Amino acid sequence: QAFVTVVPLRRLGCGMTTSMWRCTTLLALSIGAAASDSQVQTVDMYRAMQKPPDGKETNRVSNNNLADILGVLRYVHQEIIVEHVAGNPERESRKYGIDSFAHYRMKVRNPDTILKDPSKMAIPGFGGFGAFDFGVATAMDLLQGLVASGDYVGISKQDSPQINFTHPWYWFSVDGDCPNLPWTCVKPYPGCTAQAPPTMPQPCDPDGCAGKQDEDARNCSSKPHFTDPSDTETARKCCLHYSSSPDKVIIGGLCDSSVSEPTGDLGCVYQYEELSSKDFLNLDDLNGINSMQCGSNGKRKCSGWKDWRDNCYDPEGKYKKRFHCEDCHDSGAWNVTTQVTGYCVEYDLHPFCQETQNLCQDPRCMALKPEEKEYGLPFWSGKCVVEGNKKRAEAVATYFLGDSVKNSHWLVDKAALDASPICASTDISVPNQCTPNPDGGPYCTRVFGGVCSTCYLPDTDPPYPDPSTQPMCPFSVLKEKGNTPPTETKCASNDPLKLCCLYGLGTCAVNGTDGSDAELTARGFLQTMRMMDNKEMVKFATRIVSGRGGAISNENGFDEEIYATWHYQPPNNPEEAWKIFEETINKSSSVDWHPSPKPKPGSGGGGAGTVITILVVLLILAGLGFAAYKFYFRPRHEARQQLLPSDNRSVQMSG
């Protein structure tokens, strides 16, 4: 059955001045989009793992967890590299052998059993999240959902003090074959001879589990149509089946390689292109280890984590230390000391920030100086600081996504966002969590992690009822498809410092529109920031430098310094952001605040220019001396006469 969607040309960006070619192209694209499944989302997901030797997957990802960029960085930063909790100091690799980030451009189309039941959606388009351990789904909710609803991709919104950022990050779960059992059997399951997994999966503790591919587990003679994960005794012996197809073992949501887009049917809710070397980022390239010095004299480059750990050139002992904590628990004394090590430490975080309930937001952690809080490589420093996490996340995004995110602060590819459906409900009679009210929200943006993430507009009238529960929307939120504010939406003020007008609701009360002419105040700073264009921010900053008598001495360095002063969201404290911006300029190492006058073209160089300057000064002094003479020593009627024609001033240049 074919469906024809009528799309108003103006909604396609076609106006009276738009070329016919552009309108025809846009219309064709819209028809193509309408003909395809509008529920397919394109989302970039990431995973921390050991890169296969040839860069090609040996097993496609299933029964596993992935994350957005912030999520995968949080995982490594919190759970993999913190030295004092990482385990055996003599280990040969990072925990779980992790040496790379992998990038998956995932297409997701969850089943209608999820998409048409708001109670089952964590956010639009996704079911609930469940953790996997050695191939085992450890959450009962996930197993029950897979049995009842079929395969689906789950999601979890994360916003914890484990890292600091301006908005949430996301974890994903993708189910696979027989999700209730591990990759291989786990001892002490009867007859199991497989090697023990790195950690004991919780459902297999203490009596072990059968493996996914064990014949008895797949046939399950005792319960051949097993569909009850709450029967934990059977669940560690037999594969679960779909309730809608009780003769089928749950096969997982990864589509067959012959299918380009997921359909939402059993066995086909997500798809991605098979990974190759370009889809992996070596952590030792990212953190700088492979560029560091190794050996007794430091004359060779290090060749990876283990080489650097054992043979780093560190004569000052900068990297050879870690934290040690005794009696570190909720009611403990928390005796923290620094231990000198015989090896170089990639990263360590103070126990006040790593092991307390509030982590980075623990008052004891927040009271530490930066040098007291963290040890290790500069790349990993600043886990508890927004700016540090921005830099790391943008480094990963730039590697995988290239020019699409360069110099934008974005962590998502706009092409992926544009390929995904709108977030807000298209049926006004059935609103969803992305359907905004006139009070500033909730809106949904895909700028946060590539999925429908709620946010609000500040300083609307009436105001958003509980802004502490949501981040502020990115400046571009109203330009995302489907994000049309209700007609009653208005700002309480047109003052840019109140932020609302920066979203394009009304006109901001500020002189100028961009970096070339915006007033050189906090308001002009915000007006320029809303453009999310570092070139405009540099223009604005350069005007401030010039107005204060300075000159840019290092353009690339200055660009980088200014780039760090803005973001795709408004600042929580505009006045403080302006203060930091001014301090950045005032303390910039890329600005010469006492520039020498530049010689005019063809002037013959600095020496001639200096001589001319001296002569001009002498002429002026001579003229002033002559004027004083005539005023004080000549008769009054002469004093009223013209002192000297300007073209004769040179006659006083003697002496």
C-alpha cells in the first residue's frame, strides 16, 4: 500500500525567492522520506573495547551496552583507569583489555509494541535500559520486556556527579540471542569446563549458568516454551522465548546483514555497517601515550599503555604516584595518602571524588586543589570540571565525526539528526514528553546525545515550572524539525542577560547582530554567542583587543582561547561567563598589549620610521615653544595675532 504525504512548500524552506531546483530537490527528498519508515532513528553510539587485531569485528555487537560520547568517556574515566581501584598493579593491560573506542552509526526502529505504548518508552523511540554482563541481561525488567514486547533497543538517561557536564548523557542496551544466559557456561554449573569470566554475572551467582549455545539450554526439555524470567532457577539453565512466538528462542534485535534498515519485527530492530579500522580510536593515541618518551634516556617513543607504564621516561616522578585510602567507607575515617609507585600511572582520582556517595560533588572533593585531586596524564585531568569533559568529548567527536562537528562544540553529527524523526508527537490530541507548553517546555533536542532529550527555554512568561529538573535547551532548539513553540509562548524580557530572546522569540534589546558590530558588553557577548560560530566570537573578541590598544600576535592560539569561552547552550550565569570571557582576553598569551607601531609600506623599515617620529615630535615642541614666547613676551595686540601659519612651523626646528 502506497501513501502520499502532502508537504507544504514553505515548510521545506521554499519561499518566493527560493530557486525551483532547490524546491524540487527538497520536495523529492521529502517524498522519499515519507515513503520510508519514518520511525527509523540514526544514532551514533560508542563502546569501549579491545580492538580486533585486523580492525574487523569477529562478533557483531549484541547482548551488550553502548553509550553516547559522554557516556563512554564516563565509563572509562570512572570504572577502567582509576589506578587505586583498578586491581593488580602487575596487570598487563587496562581492565578488560580495553584499548579503544569503537563507533557505531546505528539505525534503530523499535517494535510497535514499544512505540505505541508510552508506558514502555523511556524516551521517544526507545524502550527501557538494561545492563549486560558477559552477555547476560542482569535486569529482570529488561528480560520481562523482551519476552512480552519482542526485541528492542533500550536507553537510560544519566545525569550523575560521576562527571560534570551541561546536560545528560545516555547509555543504550541492545539484546541478542538468548539474553538470559552468558556467552559460555559459568562454573560451578554442572559439567562446565569453560574459563571463568572476568566477573561473575549476578544471575549466575552462586550456582553458575549454562551457556547460550549449550544444546540443553536451547532445547530445554523441562520447559520447551520457557517465557518466565522470574523463574530464576530455570532462567540460568534455559533460553527464554518470545511470548508472542513461544516456539522461538529470543534471537536478538540485530538485523540480518542483507537488510539495510530495521523493520521493528522480531529479530530486526537495529542495524549498522560492519566496523573496520577507521571505526576505532586507540586510547593511547587519544591520551598522548604514543607520543611520550620511553626508555632510560627518553630517546624513543612509547609503544602503548604497557610500554609506557613500565618504561616511561619520568625522571621527576611526575607520573609515579597514586592514592591510597584506608578505612574508606560511609562511616570510616577516610585516611588518604599518596603512594610512590615503580611504574607510571595513567590516571588516579582522589577517593573523596571516586568513592564517596556524591563523588565529584562531595564537599571534601570540591575543597581539593586541582593538583591534590588527580594524578596522571593531562588528557584525563578535570574529570570533575565541565571544561575538562568538554575537551575530551570534543576530541573523540572530532576523530569520528570530522568536519561535521569541527569548531562547533557539537558531539553529534547534524546529518544523523536530520535523518531521524521529529521528537514531539505529531498528533496534538496525544502529546508526548516532547510536546511543549507556552511556559518554555518541555522541548526535545537531539543535540544532547543524538536522541530526544528534554530541555527548557529560560525566562519565558509564564516561566518553566521546575528548571532544576532539566537543562537549558541549545540555542538551535527551535530550528530542529518539529520544534514549533505554541503561539502563546513569549519571553518575560527582551534583555539578552535573561537569555530567552536569544532563542529567536522576539528581538533582543542589544545593539548589533554579530561579532562585527555587536555592542562590546555582556549583552553583545551573548548576542554573538547565540550564533554558535567561533569566527564571529573571534571577531567580537578582536574588537575588544583593538579597542584596548592590543594586537593579536598568534591568531591560531587566540582562536583556541576564545573557542573555550562559549558553548551551544546559554551559560547558567551570563555575567560570570562574560567575566571569564574578559579575563581570557586580558590574560591571553596570544595578545600583544604593547604593540610597536607598524611601518607604512615602502617606508624603508623600522629605523626610518623612528627617525621620522622623532622629527615630528621636535617640530611640535618647537612650535609650542614659539607660541609660548609670543604669548608671554610680545605686546598684547601681537598676542592676539595669528601665531604662525601651519606651513611655516618647520622654521622652528633648529636646536
